[in-house]
Amino acid sequence: MKNKDNLSLTLLASTVLLCSLIIGSSAAQTSGEENASDNGPSANNEFPYPRGTAPPYGMMGWETGTQFLTDNATLVHLGWSTSITPQQFVDNIHRGKELGIPKYLVATSGPQMTSESFWKSVKDMGVTDDDFYGVYFPDEEGNPATLITMNTAMKKYFPNAVAGDYLGDMQTGPEDDEFIPGLDVSYFTTYTKFHPERPHAWVYGNLIANAPDWKNKGKTVYVTTEAFGQAAEVNALDPDLNTTQKVADRHESQIVMGILGGAQGVFSYAYKYAEDTPSYTGWASFKPKYEQVWPWIMEGNRTLLETNVTSGRTGITSDPGGRIDAVTAYMFTDTDGRKLVASSSMLDFTEANGMANNATITGVPDGTYDVLWENRTVNVADGTITDTWQPYEYHFYQLKTEDTNNTNNTDNING
């Protein structure tokens, strides 16, 4: 990541990058509300990751041990180096097997990986692409040609291996679509703390500006939240992070920005890049919420709704997304026609002096909506939802099943 320059090479060489995808085949009940998995037969908690499926929500981190294996990891990034030999690559694969990792993504880099001879040597040692899941290419590689060359060389000998990498600010340097041929999966990073000149909603803007290019080419897109160093710690001098709740809210809002921006999955990066490093692990509390709305996210059928902000700051410049409303909302439809309206404030605690927004969302079906995780309902009779959003606050409105059925019947009659 961009802040890794602050870490010593010694630390990088001694740490192990782990990415644990947390298995959760059923959504949890929250605030006494009915689990979304129980509301329709097509609920699916599996993610269409390359080479099969995987849970959609995961965690990454620097760690020397195997602590995340206790979370039943199905996909792990193991190993970090700026240079690696074919023998070291094979040794890493064996290490993954020893740890019992079902889907193992070798995390490494080095110019030798652009050579076909590197991959031929690995294959000559008896390795097949059934022995490892794929490779995490050089972190935030800025040259598309490097990724393409590595990917081409690897797949000559391991055609089923997955190529993945983290991508940051796609508005600088080469255009984002130049990287597409070199990767199967892209992790779009957030950087809302390490680059304070960017507004909080940059997460959303980066996705809406770039993710469609990738998804239209059949690639997989994650949003990757930042949560190490200052971004994970309470900081009395920073009004954006001066309480534990604000740290938690900030991280959860990144995930919601990813949902609104069209990300297909969420990874939380670098909660621990060294032993005894203070870290915020509140991502776990959001996991049941994410699983509950997963049937809508997976379907990807979402429509931007019109919002009218009536008080507080009305808009924000979300470079690279451009000017957006201070409250943004989408309506998601799953395979059963069920409706979910996902909305969020686009402001952080330091913007507009932390003032709340009152806003109206228009274009939603009439009926009764459960406001997920808030123990309240909203009745809609005129196609509008009116509510209040604090900075970082989000509201998810799920149309009750009986009203969804009425909506579908009306559509059939009118159609």
C-alpha cells in the first residue's frame, strides 16, 4: 500500500500477509429483525470469485503467526518479498499446505516473475495450478505492462491461477483500463485517512469512476478498507477519530461506500502488520450486516435514486466521482424482486462542522420498509422516504415481502 514506505524492509521481510475470508453461509439476525436469508429462496452468501466461489467479506493483515486460521480462512495471502526464486515460491506453496489453507494466494513480487523461465522452473518442480490458488502481484504496480507480462508468463504454465493486485488512485498515471488485461481481480483501496485532502466520499467516487470498466470485462472488483496506523486508532487530536465509536463509524462507512459504489466484495486491510500493533477489529461486528444484504449486492441490480437534501451541506466534490449529493441512495433488486434501498451520508465528521443532513429519497415503491438494524419501520405512500443522516451514517430500507409481491404484480399488469 502507499504507506508501506513507512515500514522498514526488515519488517516487510519478516511479516506474513494474511487474507482471511470469513465463512458465513447464513446471515445473522440483528436487532431482532428477520435474517434476509430466510426471506427468499435465492439468498446466496457465495461470491463468484475466479476459480469458483468464496465468501464476499474478508480480512487482510500483516501477521507473523497463523491467528486468522482460527477464523476458517478459505483464501490467504502468504509471503512478502521484493525478490523471490522459483524454489522460494514452491516453498511458500508447501507452507500454505502445511497450514491447511484451502485457497492459497502466494503474495510476492520481483522482476524475475515476468520471465517464462521462472514459471517453467516452478512447474518443473512438480507444481500444478491445483497446488495454489493464484498470485498476488507487486503491490500497487504502476506499470500495466509489468502486470500483463507477469500474468501472461504465469498462465502459460498455470492457466487456472488467479492474478490479483491492489490498485489505488486510478486517476494518476496510466488509465485504469490499461491494467485490466493483467489481472483477474482488483482490490480498489480507499485511503480516506492517509490522504486527508481527499473527501470521505472518494471511496465511492473511485468505484463509480473505474469499477464499471473492470466488471464489463468480466473482472472481479473488491473495495479494500484502510485500517492501519492512525486510521485504526483513537486520536485525541483528530476530530475525525477522537472516539472509539468514530473509528468504528469511519470504517463501516467505507464498506457502505463500497456497496453504493458497486463493489462486489469487501476486504479489510492491515489491521495488524506487526505483533502488538494497536488495531481496531470492529469489522467483525459489521459482518452479519454485510451478509444480510449480500443477496442484493451479489445480484448487482442497482439504480441510483434522486435525493433532495433539505438541510445541512447539500453536496460534495468526490474526486474522481465529481459532484455528488451529500446523501446518496441506490435501490437494489434481488433475483426474487425484493427491494432494498441503501443510503449513506457522504460527509465525514470534519465536513460541514459535523452537521446532520435531512433529505428525501424519491422513486421508491410504496409500502412498508424495515430499517435494518435500527428497530424501526418507514411507511411510504407517495414514493418518497424522508429521513436524517448524521455524518458517516447509513440507512438500509428493506421493503416488506408482501409489498414486494404487490409491486411485482403491479409491474406485470402494467407491463
